[in-house]
Amino acid sequence: MKRERLSAWLKCIIVAAGLMLLALLGFFLPLIGWEMAQALPQLAWLYWPCLLWSWVLGLVIYTAMGLFWRICTRIGRDNSFCRENARSLYRISQLALLDTVLGFLLLVFLGVFAPLHPTVVFGFALLILVGLAIAVAAALLSRLVEKAAKLKEENDLTV
């Protein structure tokens, strides 16, 4: 697959994921939260704090998507192994770790104020595990791209 086509496919995936996240954060979570608030009036006060917290988590994810978009643009320009991509991957790793910590804190917050169903705890645990996997994978890729960029720079200097 040519680099321009690969870049375009990756950008399409980012757009699809962004639209799905927008639907989740803008429609489904508010709807589900509202229904839960109606069903459990004693926990209705948790609606806005949890929704705002979810939007903050989404903002962190959109920031990481923006960084990945830049990486895809550089791939399309045949500049895959550069220090900017290594830095972007490292920032994505940090953002994934931040999102994971914020998700864990939300789980603890909910656990303190509301009885959680085991499937909710399992779902949060799964999301935390995915966040950690993304953080580790992005950090590893950052190191590899950094090493490849150094080799490329050395190779470009030797004519």
C-alpha cells in the first residue's frame, strides 16, 4: 500500500472514531445518564459531575487524535521516521496515561457515592487496561521512531 493511501485510510479511521466518540459523548451518555437519574432519584445529583468528567476524558482523547492526525500527515509526506512523530507518540502515551488515571478516579468516585454493578466495574477495568496498553504501545513506538530518526539522520549525512 502506498504511503499516501495508508495516510488517507488512517485519517478515515480517525474521523470515524471521532464521530463515534462524539455520538457517545453528545447523545448516548447524556441519554443513559438521564434515564439512570430518573430511575434512581437519590443518585440524580451525580448526572452532571459524571457527564462533565466524561467530556474531559473525551477532550483528552480528541487531543490524542489530533496528534495522531499530524503523524498520519507526516506519513503521507514520506516523513514517517522523524523526531516530531516520536514526540507526538510520546505525548499520545502521556495523554493515554492521563485518561486512564482520570477514568480510574471516576470509578473510585462512583464507587464511593453509588453502588456499582459488577458489569460497570468490569467495563471500567477493561477501559483502564486498554488505556494502559495504548500508553505503553505509544511509548514503545516513540522510542523506536526516535531511534529510526537518528539512523535516518546519520544515513542522510553520509553521502
